[in-house]
Amino acid sequence: MIAGFGKTYEAPDEFSLDSLVDDNGKEQQILNTINESSKKIALFPASRAAILFQGYLEHMGLEVSFFIDNSPSIQGHQINNTAVFSLDEKLDGIDQYLLIIIGRKYTNDEICEQLKKHQVENYLRLDDHFFLKKILSKNFDEIKKTYSTLSDNLSKMTFINMLNYRLTQDENFLTPIIRPPENQYFEPDLYAVSEHEHFVDCGAYNGDTVQKFLKKVGCFKGNYFCFEPCRVNFDLLSLKVKGYSNIHLFNKGVYHQEDVLKFQSPDSASLSSFKATDSGPGETVEVVSIDQALDKKKVTFIKMEIMQIIFCKIINLESLFASFFPAAPKICNSDAG
């Protein structure tokens, strides 16, 4: 068991598989059970984990006879030349097979309840994290490389604990890395925002982040630039920051150039989940690059959703970064879904 389980600890400088929790031989016990069984193998459901596991079994010289799945859309089809059936189709005679349940924990819970109702008691359950360590070991160099890019203890500890949570599904590994919502963009263990920040808020929503920022810094002497394309949110934002001469509002989205884009709107006031479209009904959104909007004004901090960064190709920040090189602004990402 890794030191620091359930509490803060000093993360190692270099990643190794020793940082991950030991399964106490559970994986080997499962493999022994499969090897010792004379029955043919069936996998339920036809999950991504089950498909990966099928390849693992074939590497061991074992064949999967068929998949069982509750989704009508794949029943009657084949995956890797292996047929997919419903449980009802295979219920009669299912005891002749080594039935292996392999998927996410909550999915497996539901399947086990389903089997219980049908009085099926002989099966082997594998939550999809059981073989994660084996998969990780095959990609060790890439994982080690990713870990080496982390410069602070909190990020390294989060990396290790998240892997251990995936390996064990034990929420105790999440306890030391959970941070309060107000620290989402202002984590003191990573960096300290100051009253002199020049903050760019890409997706300012209804002003929730700017309010947290003002509360944290107190007397604000810098500049805060809010970009929010949704009119409903923008109006709420405007009310919350009324009276601040150093908070600047843009009723636009952020892009790599000035443009007007059309989006298909979900039943939500947030544009973060909108899909770009070229035709048909949709909502038009004015967009602009940070360079164009700020016109070489100083920037020390940029808040942006991960999906926005991917979509906008870092939104054409060349001149903005060049203006402050080598002290480039901090960029804080948030995965909005």
C-alpha cells in the first residue's frame, strides 16, 4: 500500500509502478480461476473493458465464445468476429459457460442484480480497474514522461492518487486531493493570485469566478477582462460587477480570430456545450481573439476551459505571449464536461 493513503504525503520526484497500490494477488487469483476452468468463456457486457479483456485472453490462448449485452443496438451484431446476444437468448444453458462480468463498477452492480433475478449465481466479476495496472505497465514510459512534466507536489500527488483510485475504486484515495470549489482557479498550493493581477476570464458565465476572485484578493488594483457570449449570462454578469472601472466586459466568445459563428443550442444557458454548425437553425455568436480584444494590454492570468483551448488552438496568443516573454501569463484550465 502506498504511503500517504488517505492523507497528504510527499510525492516521489520520479514515477514508478511502486507508487501504485498492490492488488494483493487478486489479479493472479482471477487468472488462475479462468485457466483452471474447463468451461467456454462468455463476457457480459460488450464493454470497452470486455473487448480489451478478450484480446488479453486470446493472448493467453483462450477464446471468448460470445458477448452478452443489454443494448438492442448491438445485439445480433459481431465484435471482433464474436457474436453479441441478449441475456434472454443465452439464459438457457448459461451455466455451461464461464460467465465473466467486466465493466465499470456501477454497470457490474446492475448486471449482478439482473443475474440474481434470473437466479444465475455462477459468474466471475471483474470491475474494469482490475487489469489497469497491467495496462499501465505496458505504457510505463509515456506515464513516466507525463509525470515528469508536473512540477509541484500537489499535482504529482493528484496524479498518483487518481491512478490508485482507478485501480481500487477506493474513495479514500480521493480524500487528500479534493479541493474546495472556491479554489477551482485559485489553488494556493500551486500559485497565489494577487491584487495586481491582469486576469482574462474566457467564459465568465454569470460572474461566479470574478466574485470569487474579488473576495480572495480584497482591494483589486489590476484589470479583469470578462468574455461571455451568452446574452442571458452576460446580463447577470454585468449586474454583479457594476461600479468596477477595472472590470471590462466583452459580450463575445474567444476564438483565434474575429468572426461570427453559428452554434446548435442545447437546453441550457451555457455555451460551453454548444456544437458548431454551418447550416440549419442555430444561434449566432460573435467571437474575437484575446490579442484583438485587449490590444496589447498586460495579461498575467488566463482562465479557460480545456475544450476551448482544444477548439481554438490556443486562440492565437502569439503576440500576447511575446509581449511578456519570458514571464508568460499563467493559464488555468477547467474541464467543463
